[in-house]
Amino acid sequence: MIPVDIDFELLIEAYQESDSNHIFYLDTKTADIINCNDLVGEPVDFEKNADEYELNPRYIEVPNRESRDDYFIMKLFAYTLPTLQLAEQFHTVLDKEKPFKHFRQLLHKHPDLQKKWDEYRYNSLKNEIINWLYDHHLELVDQQLIPEIAIMELNRSEIKQLPGELKGFHPLDCLHCDNKTDLNARWFLCSMEPENKLMEQKIKSKMKQEFNVGDFGHFGGGKNHYLTAAKCPKCGSENIFWDF
């Protein structure tokens, strides 16, 4: 990982402003954010300068945002609304012409949702930037970008008390040797559902270090997030097919 001493909020600000006409680069050595628009009008060859940033691995371009990116976030936000009626109203305005305008107007009619929307959009941008940092092997100095994650293995009694929609979900087949017997299921309760690649990596690391599990599945969508794992007693593979 490459350590970079920069405030995460500065990256978020640059990311919100970035598009095809506003290009930003992160200088991984000085931790400066370079706005290429600031170079317009300066006594330098802009294209030559931009090429230098693009070709030099020291500089990493902050990803560009397009209107469709925010449109997608608005669509997902509608699924989080407390009632089906509200969700349908937001989906309807997003299917009209000028969806951004209609979305803002509808949000104005529901001021109680404004804070929820602001938090949802910020969290979406945050996860996108965390994924970008992860993909470029960048680590921010002295900043914890994800919360602490706890994982607990369930005992037999706790497995029997799983929600009804999970009962009957079990390992069926080893995908390595086709063994279908004695595939004992292991269930884990994870304190949160992974929202970005850094969280996914943290969960993967904890499962390996604390439970010696390298291959596992996720089962979420409800109040709790579960992890499932099994190992073939015949060949030792953890690549197991689960189903109801």
C-alpha cells in the first residue's frame, strides 16, 4: 500500500466537482490535489502538462463523475424509503424528463427526507472513493475510513434460531470433487454488511485469521448480515454450493 497524508474530505470534494471538463489529479508524493483547470490561461502548454500527469505514475487521476452516476444514486435511494407509496413517487419523477429537477422538487415536499438523502448520497460517494483508493493501493495516513467489524460464529442452538427465510439454506455439493455428504454448515454473524472493497477485505482477513475460513458466502438484506462457510471432508475444498 502507498501511504498518502491527505484529508479524506478533500478527496470527496474533488470527486464531487470532477467531470470531463474538470479534471483533478492526486500527487501521491506531496498529497496535493491538482486541478487541471487552474492551469488554463497560465503560460504553459496545457496539453503537455496534462500528458505529464497522465503518464507519470506519481499522479493518479481522481475519477470523473457523470450525471448518470448521481441518477443511479437517486434510483437506489428510492428503494430505502420507508413506504412503498413514497418509493413509487420518487421512481415516477426519476422516469420523467429533467429527473434531477423533479427529484429536488419532490424532496422539497418531504423536508424530513432531506437529511436522509444528504447522508445517503455522501455515503455513496464515500464508498466510491474508498474503492478507488483500494484499487490504486492507496492508504490514507492516520485515518480510519471504515468502522470496526465484529464477526461471531453461531453455535448449533443459535443456528436453529435463524430467521425463517434462512432455514433450509444449506451446503449441497462440493464444486471440486462433487461430494454431497457430511458438508457441515458454519454460520457467522457479521456486525455489518460490506459497503465497499475495504470492508470486504477486512471481513475476508478476519475470517481467515479468526476462523481459518478462506472461502465463504454472504447472506444479507435484512436486519443482520450473515456469512456462510463449509468444507468438504473428502477433498478439503471450501468451494461449496449452497441452496435451499
